[in-house]
Amino acid sequence: MRIEDVYERHDAALVNRLWCDFLLSGGQAGETRILRADGTPLSVEFHARAHVWPGLHLTVLRDVSDRKQADETSWLRGGLAHVLEEGAGSDALERALALCCAAVSWEIATLWRADARARVLRFVCGWAAPDVPARVRLLHALRGVEVRWGEYLVGAVVAAGAARWVEDVAKAVQLVPAINRAAGFRSAVAVPLRDGSGPTGAVALCTRATRPKDKRLMAMLTDALAPLGEALARSSAAPGGAAADGLTRRELEVLRLVADGLSSTRIARLLHISARTVDTHRQNIMSKLGVRTVAGLTKYAVRRRISDPGDGPPGA
């Protein structure tokens, strides 16, 4: 084995420095990652001795990929469980997506909730690294987006019940409408989320680097993202589960009262805030949900069990 097989060929300065360090030290041991013939990474433990015979050096490698996968799965799964233990509000879900990206060194993640009855996926929230161009506009464009089962990458993995990898998005399946139009993304992976009763949603991750298919990483994500699927199921089943659609507790209160037919002035009196603040909350809710009318808000609130269509305004 050559040192160029372990470190990328184009980084000649690093290769030369490491090689000189190895020869001077007489031997080294540790862990690193090498690339298989198909380009996928392999985690190995190595023990190397220099000059075992004049001009010859010996390296013994042991595949530790299974152990590394178990460690990475445990770390990510535990981290997600910790982030989500206090609930599945938008802030917690975005932190969970940031954790996913940090674990695999990818740059953007989006979360989608499954509606099994309508057979659609609805965008919940997303996270993008600070250096992603137009990250705020990109995530804003996804608000209110629905994807049918089998459609785009996220719909395909829910319909198939298995993760899917796309090495070059320009030559393969579309991701979702907004991300597919975003310049610069090369590779993507999507993982379906489930609980005991069936599919609850999907997570899609993208990067601007070209990444060959990594079955180990797909298996790790499928296992580690279980807490996220369970959190989506809990938030969907509970009244007020719209928090997972990006609504704050105060916005949920305003939404319930708007759906009950109250004016901004009356809502302001009940919540001890100004009418202007109520209007701001109303606009934020509409923006997050992709709804443009009060009738649309009412329909959403009834569907989410935030409001009962038989209830009238308080005090009526």
C-alpha cells in the first residue's frame, strides 16, 4: 500500500510531510479512512513500521468500519434524543437537522412530514450551513411546499420505504422544487422516517461536493434518525402539533383565536398584546404555512385540531 492510497493525491505537501514523519519516527499507529476502489470510504486501524527491511516498510490494517458506524449511530441518535426530549417545536427540529449535517459534514437538511391519508409530504423546516448561498431565500421558498408520494427524491424514499442516494443531482432525480433550482448542489441522500404505525416523514440532505454512494452512511442515518421520526409522530398526534410546522407557542394561540372568528382587536385584549402585534403574528403564520386567507388558516387549524369548527368566539 502506498501513502497516496490513504491521503488524496492532489495534496502533495501533506503526503510528503506525513511520509517524512513516518520515516523519522520509525513507526506509527492510529485510525484513518481510505477509499475503496469504488470511491467509498473505509475506516481502518493501522500499525506501521518503517525499514523492516532496507527500503521496505510494513503496514497492517484492520477494518473497523462496523465499530465506527455503531459509534457514529449511537452519537447521532443520542444527540437527537437529547435535542428533542423537550418537544418537537421548530427550534428543536432545526437544531436536530443541524446536528445531522454536522455528523455527516453535509451542508443542508430539510424535514418533511408525511400525511398518509392524503399521500403527500409537507415541508416542516430546514437548516443550511452559513456559507450556503442565499440560504434564507432557499429555505423560505420551501414553505408551504407539498410533494406527492413517489414524487421527487423525498417522495420516492417514503413510497419505497428505503433510503436513496443521488451522486449527481444534475443527472438524476429532482430533489424538491426549490432545491432542485438552487445552483451548486451536487449530491443528496434522503431517508424515510417511521414509527411503529408507519411512515411519518423524510429527511433530505444535500452537499455541494460530489459524494459517491456510501451504503454505510445510509444505514447509519436510517438507524440514527429514528428519534426524529418518533418526534414527528408525537407532534402530529397531539393537539397543537402544528409547532412542528414552524409555529411558536404564541403563534398557535393567535391561530386558534383567528380560526375561532375573533378580530385582531379582540385577540389583542385577550392576550394582552397590541393589535399590531396580532397582525404581525397573523402574517408570520400565513408565511410559514403558505396560506393566504383567513379561511385557509381556519381549515388548517381544524385539520390540526387546534380549533373545533363547532366552537364560537369566547364569550359568544
